[in-house]
Amino acid sequence: MLLSFLLPAFFLSASAAPSLNSRHHGHEHRIVQRLPSNEWFHPRDHPVHRLFRRDADTDGISYAQVGSSTWAAPYPSSTPDVSQLPAAWTDALNAAVQAGIIPNIPQSTSPTPDTNPVYPDGYDPTGPDVCSGTYKCRIPGNIWDAPDGFLGTGFDDGPTTASPALLDFLEANNETVTHFMIGVNIIDQPDSFTRSVELGHDIAVHTWTHPYMTTLSNEDVLAQLGWTMQLIHNSTGGRLPKFWRPPYGDTDVRVNAIAKEVFGMETILWNQDTEDWSLTETGGTTAQAINASMTTWLTGSKTPGLIILEHELSDESVQAFEAAYPVMKSNGWNLQSVAQLAAGGQSAYQNAISIDAGSVTPADIILGDALTTLSVSSTTTSLPSSTSSSFSSRTTS
Ligand SMILES: *[C@@H]1O[C@H](CO)[C@@H](O)[C@H](O)[C@H]1NC(C)=O
Ligand SMILES: *[C@@H]1O[C@H](CO)[C@@H](O)[C@H](O)[C@H]1NC(C)=O
Ligand SMILES: *[C@@H]1O[C@H](CO)[C@@H](O)[C@H](O)[C@H]1NC(C)=O
Ligand SMILES: [Zn+2]
């Protein structure tokens, strides 16, 4: 599987929080959520609509059954081949490049495996022209912090064989969270994918095969995001995620612009890192170390709120969350799915009110608002200077 791709990254916190909203359980206490006026959402046609549907009372399109061979067949089995990209995607990318809204900066390179990507001389990763997430530069609009008092919950790298235990725990505690999912893992673990959806969790994009995104060409970035988005779309009755999280936090102004301008997605990072991915690695972190870090964060300042990087990657990483959960609650943190915090109380999807209720506004993945955004938006040009000049080197196991 993908364990060999999974390497650490280190990020810190600072400022700026999105607006907040109240707890949402996905059931009878649903708060009214609205999408922006230019979005695709149509009001849901049933008062309670717990499970996602793929039939006529949602978007009228029938999709292949999740988990079937028909469902999996059209997707890349590993790193996508850019010669197989749908023309509509490359057309949209090319239009965005032509419009000057995809910054023309070089790809980074990783001269040594498992080290932070580097840029050619003259390109400062902490400066506004590059603004690399790996170097803790914050691109305006990217989400790094939760609102004061909130703990934005989310888990990366699923679905995996550790997901069932996490889902059991969350269900028992009435929590819904964001799952930043890897495309090939969804293909591999369709039952946990479907169960996450049916429990009302928010599904977000964590790329197709978990690369350092800034090392990729525009077309490879397009493929990593597009196939994952297409798979989630076709497996949730047509819902399109509004958010993605770059593996290792590795994004920059170019990658960010492709996600935003072509696919309409915003980026969610984090402000504390458990390094729980390394629990199962020789020389990796330990449950005791995570306990100590969690205790510090959870008993510390609530300004800004917390977005803690956690993984549904191993039984051990799930157990680290389970151990910390009572401490999150006893310290008065307001837990909420990080995608819903980032959406400022609106939906985690671009075209539906939630994963488990309401109708989906049918739209092609490219046509619709993504293209509208493409023609009008140029938000990636003025960036503040980096929020941090220091750079933590990796401590890979
Ligand atoms: C997604 O679903 C649509 C509608 O059924 C279908 O036309 C399309 O081929 C599907 N895409 C993939 C990659 O399976
Ligand atoms: C979860 O919600 C249900 C229904 O409201 C309630 O019966 C149950 O006690 C809740 N469980 C927890 C752990 O809060
Ligand atoms: C840390 O471990 C202690 C002892 O098992 C436990 O009481 C405490 O709740 C744990 N805290 C966290 C944040 O995991
Ligand atoms: Zn990851």
C-alpha cells in the first residue's frame, strides 16, 4: 500500500481564523447551511436524508456501485498517466494558464528521498512568489488555524484497515470529522469509504497517490486532484469536495492555484502535528510522546483554535486520538469537523449541503462554477510575506 509514501512534515501555528458555527451531528439537529449564491446547491427535498443517494431524487444520474469492478475500472491503479487525462480537465488548466492565474514558478525537486523539496536558486520558498507550505509559508485563504476555542477534527490517509475502529469510536461518541482521503485507498477500502459517508462524515481530497505536490508538473497536479475528486464525486451521488489537504503540507502558489482555479478547492493545513504516522516506524514517535504533546496543546491557549494533524493510518494512530479524546472534551474544546469550520458553517461540498442530506446540483466536474471562477478570479497574485522564516528539518525515522 501507501505506507512507503508517508513521510513527515512540520508546521506551526499563527493567526487568522475562519468564522465559526455550531456543532453539527448530521441528524435531527441539523443547522441550516447555505452555499454561496453562485454555488450549485439546491435545497434538500427531504427533511431527513441520512444516507447519500445516487438515484433520481438526488441528481438523477446513476453511478456505478461503490466497490464494484465497474466502479474501479476507469481510474488509475497507481500514479496517474497524464496522457490519459480527460480533455476537459486539461482544457480548463490550459485556459487558466493562458489567463495568467496559475503562477509560472518552477517545480520543486527532492534531491534526496524523504527530504523537503527545494526550489532553484532565486526562488525563496518562504517568500510570496513561492510560498511553500512545507516551509510554513501561509498562502492567503489557506486554512491553518481553527477559530478560538474550536478543535477542527480531521484524519488523513484513509480509508485503511484502521478506519473501522476509528469510525466505531466516532459513532459511539456522536462525532463527525473530515476524512482527507487518498484516491487509491478509496479504491482499496470501499467499505470504509461508504461507511464514512453514511455516518455523515465530511470527505475531502488528499490526492490520488500522496506525492509531494510541488515536485509535480501542472498536468500531474491536475491528475492527482482531478481523479480523487472524480472518484469522490461518482461515489457520493455527485458531491464535489470543497477542500483538499496537501500530503506533507507540500503546496505552493502554483499548486494552490490549480486546486482553486481549476477544481474550486480550498486548502486545509494544520497548526499542530502529532507525527502519529510514525508510531509504527522504527525510531518513530511513541504514544507517550503524543500524550505529552496533546496534553500541552489541549491544556494551553485556545487562541487560535487547534487543527491537529492526525491519521487513520494504523491502529496505533487511531488509539492516540482515542486516548486524547476525553482530554479534548474535559478541557472544553468545541470539536467540529475541520472542513465545516473551514467552510464557516457552510457545506464541505461545492454543490450539496452535506454528505448525508439534501440534493446535489448536478454539474460536470469542470463546467459550472469552476469555469466561472476560472474566468474571473485572480486571487493568487498578491501575497503577504511568509509568516515564518525558520524551517524545521525533518526527523524521519
Ligand atoms: C462518473 O459518473 C458518470 C455518470 O454515471 C459517468 O458518465 C462517468 O464515466 C463516471 N466517471 C468515471 C471515471 O467513472
Ligand atoms: C449520542 O446521541 C444519541 C442520540 O441522541 C444518544 O442517545 C447518545 O447518548 C449519545 N451518545 C453520546 C456518547 O453522547
Ligand atoms: C495521557 O496518559 C494518561 C495516563 O494514561 C491519561 O490519563 C491521559 O488522559 C492521557 N492524555 C492524553 C492527552 O492522551
Ligand atoms: Zn497524508
